[in-house]
Amino acid sequence: MPLTDLTRFDRVVSNLRVDATVSATEIESAGARCLQSSTDDLLGLAADVRVREAAIGAIRKFGLAPGAATRLREELESRLSRHLAVEAAALLPDLRLLDALPGRVAAEGRTARRLDLIASEILAVDDLGGSARGQLFVTDAIHPFEGDLTPLPQLIERAQRDHALVISIEALGLGVLGTTGGGVAEHLGIAGQLDLQVLSLSALGGHGWVLAGRRALVEAARAFTAPAPSLASVAATLRALEILQTEPQRRSRAFDVGQRLLNVLRDQGLDTGPCVTPWVPVWVGDESLTEEWLRAMAEGGIAGRALLAGKHSRLLFSPAATISDAQLDSLLETLSRVARKLPIADSSTSRARVTISRVGSFVMSAPCAPKWVELETRERVTEPEAAAHARTLSNRVFDAVETLTWRAANLRSTRLPGTDAIRALIDRTRNRRG
């Protein structure tokens, strides 16, 4: 199928125009059916006929008058707060809320590998929901262009020691990750421990976001929010949430598909970086070659997306859980054929198998080539900053012992005897340093 143009959305481009959505796994473009290899509807809920009928039925019942969605919105917010195990939830049409936060927001995109740099990205908050002046950490829960997870448990521990608030932004994950689809927090065993979460509703068939967390903070943030998403979107998300809770096999299938995709891509010598989730990138490192890949995929009847970012360009794969075995075989065969036609030279790529991060595994990233680790470090950290964060071995050991002691004392752990003695030793060491 010839490609006439790439459809752009910011730096993410699609190789085919969507004329109609046949299902979560197929689209119609220029009169032909094409297999979808990269979708936000990872569970296939947005394309589910029951979800579509719920959206249509809501419009028939309530019309399009302003305020018609109030009751449905309140019901959805209540269900989402229970699903996420938080005190309160509020629907957001977009992320303008983050622009309303005072001061300099710390949005660190690569905290998975550089937690020590968060200290230089702290926001002083004068007041947020009645909270005293303190610090605010803002981080991605999952890195959408890398497919790895932020170590949120460690970040929460650090924030508690520093009396800081934590906000996580989750563009992916809700509905897919976690025992019940509660997202990254549930997946990592910290559901309800984040001060605020901002989660995309895309995997639940809706548009917009949900703000969830401590009631005082959610209610304070409502002053900055615009009207909720549309009536159709709210009704669709409500129905999708019901299906999600009764059909857990969708999540299992998403991980099965993601694992097989990762295995085949790595067998081809392609670099999937730190990815351990069903959102799988492939490092290309050249915009022109990335566009050639997209065109070759389109000719093979495969709809796909890519991030065009110079030497950091990469392909983005996330096939829906509803893809059949035959369709998955066809997708993988086409990708293997394109890989032979348009090889991506990279001698540092490891062909070792990667285990995907299933519930209970607590895997947050996979070993990857240095170019992934240095992706943001080279762009954002100057030499003086790097020197300021360099620590000696003795300091690292000291910090590790202190963190372990803090965790034992605050969690009242019985697994670590001698906590008081260790803390006394640390206090004496501090006094000598002083």
C-alpha cells in the first residue's frame, strides 16, 4: 500500500490515515483493511460494541445539553476512586491543571534511572489543598516512549522523609497494569500511597484524564479544572470499567502479546531498550530510516506509529489484547520481513530474552544499551550538575544504610533487628561530621 504522507501529532507520527475503525486490531484506510500495531486502546475496550452502545445510549437519553453528564460524571468519579483505592477522584478533559500549579513544576521524565537528580527538580508549594509549605515531586509513572516503570516505592519513601507531596502522571497503565487494572501504583503494591495521580482514560475507552488521591488535594485542584469530558466519553468509560472488572483475561492477553512481541523483536537483533511492559519501542536512531520503516509497514498492510526525534527516533508498538493468534503471526512476519529489508545496525544490542513485568514481579526496567540510559542525561545535565551529584562510595553506603534504617523504623518492621543500634550509630557519625 503506497504511503502518501505521515500524519503528525507533535513528534509522534502515524503511517496511515484512519478512515474507519473496524476493531481494536484493524482500521480501514484508503479502502483497505490494515492491521493495527500501535494503539492506545490496548484492551480493545474502546472498540467493544457494548462500550459504543453505552455512549450512543447516553446521548439518546440525556441529549447534548450542558450539565446532562453531571450524574454520570459523579458516578464515574465514585467508581474510579474505589477502583484506584483513593479518597477521591475528579475527571479532567486535559492536563491544564499542571500549568496552574505555582512555581516551577518538576516533571522528570527519566526518574527510573536518575532518582538522585530529582532533588534538583523540587517545587516549593505555598499552598495546595491546605498543605503546609513543602516540596512537590512530579514524575511519570510509566515512560510512554521507553516502556519502563518509575520506581515509585523509592520515590514515596524519599518524599515522606522530606515531607514532600508526590504527583504521578500516567499516560498509560490504567486498566492494564495491576491486579485489577488500577495502574502502576497497584502494579507496584503502593495503591493509595501517592498524594495525587493523573491517569489517562484512553485504555478505558474514554477521553481525558482522572485526578485521584487525597480528598483535600483533589477538591482544591477542582478550582483549576475545566469542564469534564463529554457525555459520550463518560458513559463509555463507565461501561468499559464494568467490562474491565469482569473480564480480567484481557489484561493477561495484553501481557502475553507484549511478551511474544518483545521476544521476536529481540531475536531480530532490534533494540527494545528498558521496556518491560506491553508498550514496546524499537530504537532506530535516524528519522529518515524510521520513516522508511513506516512506509514499508504501510505497504505490508500494517498501521504503526513512531517518535521522530533525531538520533533518538524510534518505532512504537502496542498491539491490542484482542489481536488473534493469526493476526499476531501476520504482524510479526511482516516486521521480520521489514527488518531484513531495512536493517538497523547496532552492535551493542543484546539478544537476551526480557521478562515482561507481570503482576507480582516488581520488575521496573530491563538491561539496555548505554544510549537509553544517557538519553536525557546528555541533554539535561550539565557538567557542574553532574559533579554536584557525584558521590563517593562511602557516602553511597551511608545513604543506603540510612534508607534501610528509615524504612525499618517507619514501617515498624520486625525483619530487621538492631534498628535502634544502627540509628544510634548513624547519629553518632553525624555528630562527629558536624
